[in-house]
Amino acid sequence: MAKHRSTDPVSNPQTDADLQAFRAAVRDVKPLAQTPQAAGLARRKPRANLRRSASSPLLDAAADTLPAGDPVPGEPVAAGDALSFQRPGVGIRVARRLRRGLYPVEDELDLHGLNQTEARAQLAEFISSSRDAGRRCVRIIHGKGYRSGARGPVLKNAVNLWLRRHLDVMAFASARAIDGGTGAVYVLLRA
């Protein structure tokens, strides 16, 4: 049986006594003065989550060409580090199956020997055409970056960033050793 609260103070004498006690307790309280908001701290308007069309560039303009000193903003990965990413809503089992290579790879792109500009253009075109063809899982070979010297793996870091920013990429994980290991990634595309 649900309890029903009465909103009428006359029908409940306990509510009337509580109300008087509350008013007595807060009688001397004064509201705080409102301070104007500092310039430059105004709230930003939320951006609309726009779906990119097939004719527009599919990767963020900020990821065009990354500087050679710091290929990925944030924490760069080393040649032997495994890559892994999943969007919110992608289940743990799906990510685990992707890491284990249990999804059939329907197409592959090899970025060896390309500079960042060429690699970015080919990656955007490859993902767009793969998604349009209805492919669900593809492999991208970026290499381990052993010949990059002190800069670390340039393409590996760039691909890591670009795939995270791409709207059609739901998850990716470094491939099994037989499929390229940490020099390639399995990419799960939006259905």
C-alpha cells in the first residue's frame, strides 16, 4: 500500500508544526548576492552531432598532418605497444572477439611506405568504400615504425588518432601475430 502525503497543512497538524519550525530556523537567512559571470567563461553551446556525408572529408581537419616531433597529441605509443579502442555501446564480448581475430577480415589496406598525407587520404577513402560496400571488419597495416628512429612509429600513432576520430569506426584492436601483430589493426565498422 502506497503512502499518500497530504499537501493540505490543515488536514495534518504535524505538517503545520514542521512548517513553523522550518520558518523559524531560516528566518535570518539572506540570499547570496549574484556575481556576474567572468568574461571568457561563458558556457559554450553544445555542438550538434552531425553525420558526415560521403562527399565530405571523413577525418577531422585537425588530424591532417601531425608534426614530426609529437605524432599524436597526448601519449604516443611505442613500436611494440598494442592498440585498442572501443566506442561507448560496443560490448565487451565484441571487443574481445575483435582482439582475438574472430571476425572475418573482408578487406585490407597496407599503408607501408606512405607519408602521413597520403596515408590519411587512402585511409579515409578505404573506410568510406568499405562501409559503402557493407564490410564489417577490415585490417589496416600501418607497420611497427622501426625505421622511424627517435620519432617513434609515425604512421602507427597517426592511424591510432585518425581511427579514434572517424565516425564510422566502432572499435579497433591490434591484430594477432599471424596477421601483422602490433603493426596492424582489425577495425570494426559501423553496420
